[in-house]
Amino acid sequence: MKSENTDRICEVKFTVPFHDLDPMEVVWHGNYFKYFDITRDALFRKLGVDLYRVYTDTQHIFPIIRTSIKHVFPLRFRDEFVCRAKLTAVDYKIGVDFIIRLTEDNRVIAKGKSQQAAVKIPEMETLFKIPDPIRHALGFE
């Protein structure tokens, strides 16, 4: 059995607030990306990488260039859940996989992926490789 590198994984616990619901009383679909973003930031901080600081220090930004999500089961008001982020690639992009599970019974609620590219500003030049200091800090050679 292949073991998983837990250094590249982070989990954040949430409780669904009322203001995240849509008129059908389930979490509005756009809020799942908010949960992904909060968990991705926690993952980077766990690995010692503050992308905002990288921006201010080096003038590199890392915009999201692709996201996807599969909604399996709806979240409702006050549901407690865990969003898990796993760093999957740091080469020409930063890849992160996500899974959201209910705390109560571990049911899968949603799965998703994101990709980020490195862009040098103010030129807005997309780089073909994540800068080495970031790759090394995230545990990739």
C-alpha cells in the first residue's frame, strides 16, 4: 500500500453559517470555492509559504488558472464539515486537490481541483515554471 505524504495535506474544519445559504437553504455553489481558498491558504501557511508575502517581496503573483468541482451532496445550515487540501504538483503550475466531507458521518460532499500559475508583475508575464524558492518550500525539487 502506498503511503501518503501528509506534509502536503491540510484540513480545516467549518460550520455552515446562515449567510452561505441560497434561497433553497443549501450552501450556494460559489461558497465551496471560498472553503477551498481558505483551506489552500492554510496548506501553504503550514508549509511556510505566504503567497501574499511572495508577491510583496518578489513581484510574483499566483492566480488561479483553472478550478473544477463535483457536487455530490448539499451542505445545510450548521452542518459541520472538513475541507481537505492536498498539494499534488509544483512544476509549471501549483496543483491542489480538495475533498469536503461531513464531520458527522464522513460522507463526501464535494471534490475539486485548482491550478495556479506564476505571473511576474507588472509585466504580467506568465512564467513556465514555478520559481525555485517556492517549489523547494513546498517540498518539490
